[in-house]
Amino acid sequence: MIRNVVCLTVFLVVISCALPLPAQQAQAGIITCNFIFTSGANNTYLRYCVSGYGNILTIQTPFGHVHIGGGGEGYGLCQESPAVEYHNYGIDDTGNWASPVVSSTSTSVKIVRSTLDGNWTLTQTITQAAKTSSITIVMALTNHQAVGKVAYLLRYAGVEADGQAANTLGATHNGAFAWSMSPANTIPPFYGLQLQNVGTPPFGFWQGYAQTVPTGPNACAFAFNDSGGYFLGTGSLVMAYVGAVPAHGTKTITLTYRGL
């Protein structure tokens, strides 16, 4: 049961409040829009919602064009040795996460979630970037173990560009994208979504993937369904990072979602 939380609002300024949520709710398929953000109008319009577990359940940009499908959206983590996999894609949770602690403002939501084994904490801050009609996601991964560990950290989106199940998908070193052109939809205008790395991440490896399946990957085998950089069909987007996280250290990446 979600614990009662009191949030104070003073002179219409939203003050951040923290709430713990049940650990297994996403695994059971009960996932809801807890936070909704809207900005802009017409071609600059952006509306998206975030669950209390850190999933972006819908993205609409520009007005009337929705891009997240039934495969979900979320995050994955793999500890390389000994191998342990953790993920939450909204409709699919590995069940080895502790309850998240969530705080929010009028433009952002912060989700702090540790693994049940106590080895890792993933802190996500998802922020509305109204001026660019985009969503900024900062993911900070902390290693609580006494030795450094190689980790795989990823973001996944079960994209259906402009509500179309079949899309044209592509990937580069810094991101992955999909737009609504397909054999069933050949007449412009087309719309789409890109997932992009921002800046130089503190990991030795990073790469975008256009997956050949709509579902989220096993984080320990994130490239298994890689299309090789181009795919036409019902697929999905992944941005993955690999590198060592020192003992009791934190490494942080930044990504964006933006309409095409």
C-alpha cells in the first residue's frame, strides 16, 4: 500500500515531497502515470508522463503525435561479474529492485531506486526542457560494494513513432531514433522520436541500438537484438553504456528524448 504523504503547496509553488512505492507493483503490471508534464503548443508541444518507478509511459510531440508503444520504457542494469541483471521497462520488472523513493517539483521528478541485494543505487532525474520541447534524463549509478565493478547501464524505449507499430529505425554512436515511414505509411509528413546521449559519458563504451524487437533487452545482453544500425519494422530503441564503477563511487550519464 502506498504510504500517506503530505505535500505542502505555498503560493502555488510545488514543494518536493518524497514517497516510497511498493517494489513489485511494476512486475505485477500495475503501472500508472504519477507525474504529467506539458509545455508548448502546436509544433513545440510536449506532453509526457512519468511513473513512480521512473518509466516515461507516454511522449506526445508535437501536438497529436504519440511515440511510446506497448513495449514500455525504462532502464536496465547489469553487473558483469558475478553476473546479475536488473531492469524495469514499465510493463516488465525483474523483481530484484527495492521500493523507489520519489520526489518531484513542477518541472521534474527524481526517482531513487536500489537493488534488493544492496549493491547498487540508480538515481534518475527526469526534467522537462520546455525551450527545446525535449525531456532530459540524468541517470546516476552508485556502486555500494567494497570493490569496483563493471556495469552495463541502459535506457530503452518501445517506440511506435506517430502511433505506427512499424517504423523506420536507425542508430548511431550517440543515439537511436525511429520515424513513422513504413510500407504501410509512405505519405509525408512523418514524425518520430530520438533517444540521444548528451556530452561525453564517464564510461569507456557507449552506443545506440535500433532493436529488431519491440520488447526491452536483457541488460546483460543488450546488443542481442541489434539490427546493425538500420531496421524497418516493429522495433525499439536502446542507448547503452559499459564501464567500471569504482567501489563506493558514482558515475552519471545524461540523455534526452526529442521529437523528430
